[in-house]
Amino acid sequence: MTHNRRAFLAAGCGGLLGAAIGTQPAAAAAWETVISGSFANYSTLQAAWNYRYPWGSDHNGSARMYASASDHNHVYLESNGVLVLKATRISWNEGNSSHDPYLPIRYHSGAIHARQHVTVTDQFPNWEVKGEFQAPSARGTWPAFWLTGATSWPPESDILEYKGDARNWFNTYRNASGGWSNTIVNVSNPGAWHGYRAWITKANATDVDIHYYLDGNWVGQHRGANFVGKPMWIIINLQMEGSSGAPGPSTDTYYRARNVYVGRTRA
């Protein structure tokens, strides 16, 4: 990817895609906002997002997700458009997770998933998914901001994923060889506000290119094989233990998000 191309992508941020690349003018593409300002209040939150995972309460760690329109113990809003996910250690036996690797449930936590899918097509060839997050990174904490196949798996794109230390994993599955592509970036103080962004663009009839950014800086490009035409959920969750190590914290863990934005071009 050329320097000018990177500058063009970095300038996206919900703006016009009609900026010139090099010295050649480009026709303006029709840009539209899909999600923006959804954490202003509970009405806007629930208009754009559903609670828990798309498939229910469990996944691949030791936290079970609890949240609803009437239960804001683990998913709630603070002032100034901030979403909070809170994980709390439990002291009783609640059985095991219903998802591989079927770990004992040791936490209650929170997750939301967007009502709108990300689907790269000829009609919508470019997507931008971004947000600002204060992410926990202690051993046993596993926050994520990610895309995953709604009707099949793969595809998957992880925009934010901390697994028990101060490294963010930008991941794409699947690549041309059928496995994972990983760009792992050391982050100074993940618990402070940082910006995480994926720019997804249709590369050919079946594949996409995904450009990942941290705090506005381009950090890597992955080719996503067979992403085109595959709807993907957008998920924000605070999972615990599993790939982030054990034991996790005994005190409450907090994961905050703001300015989550999803946009796309319409061909």
C-alpha cells in the first residue's frame, strides 16, 4: 500500500471518500452513517444494540453475560456518552460455560452486539468500524471489540482484544492460507482512552483488505479471504480468564467505550 493510499484511508473517519489520491481526482462516493451517538441514553443504546452475545450468555471464558433493558448491573451508561461493562467475581457454583472450552463460570459480566451487520458487497464496498475504549489488561481480563460471522464462522476481525497484558491483538480470520493474521501492538496504559479502528474495503469478488489503526496511526493490513457477502456481528464484550490467564481479579473489572461509529460507502 502506498503512502498516499494510507493517508487516504486515514482520512476516512466518517468523511468523504472523494479525496484525491496523488494528483488524480476521484469521484465522490456516497457515504452513510450506520451507528453513531448510540450511548447517549438507554433509548439510543437499545435502538442500535442488543444485550449479551448474539447467541446468548456464554462464550469461551469464565464470564456469563447478564444484561437487559431492566438489568443494568453489568451494562450501563455514564454521563457524556460512555458505555460501561462491569465484570464481578461470584462466590457460588453456576456450572460451566456452554461454549468450548466449557470453563467453570466464575464471573458475571456484560456484552452488547449491534443490530446492524457489517456486510461487504458491491453495493457497500467500504466499511469503517471504530471507537474509543478504556480497556482492562490485568491477568484474567479479556475485553474485545470485534466482528464475527452472523450466519457462519469464519469470518472474524478483532479490532480490540487484550489477553491479560498490555498488548492489543488486531486479528483476522481467515487469511489466504486459511488461518489467522495477527498484528500485536504494545499499548501504553490500555486503561486510558485509546482509539481503535478497522477500515474494511472490498479487494476482489471474494476478499477484503482490512486496515487496522491505533490512535489514528496505521498499524497493519490483513487480507480477509471469503469475507465478501458474509454478514458479521459487531460485538463489545468483557470476557474473563480463558486465553487471558487465571486466576482473574477478585475485585470488579471495568471496560468503557465511547464514540463508537460504524459507516459505509454506498456504490
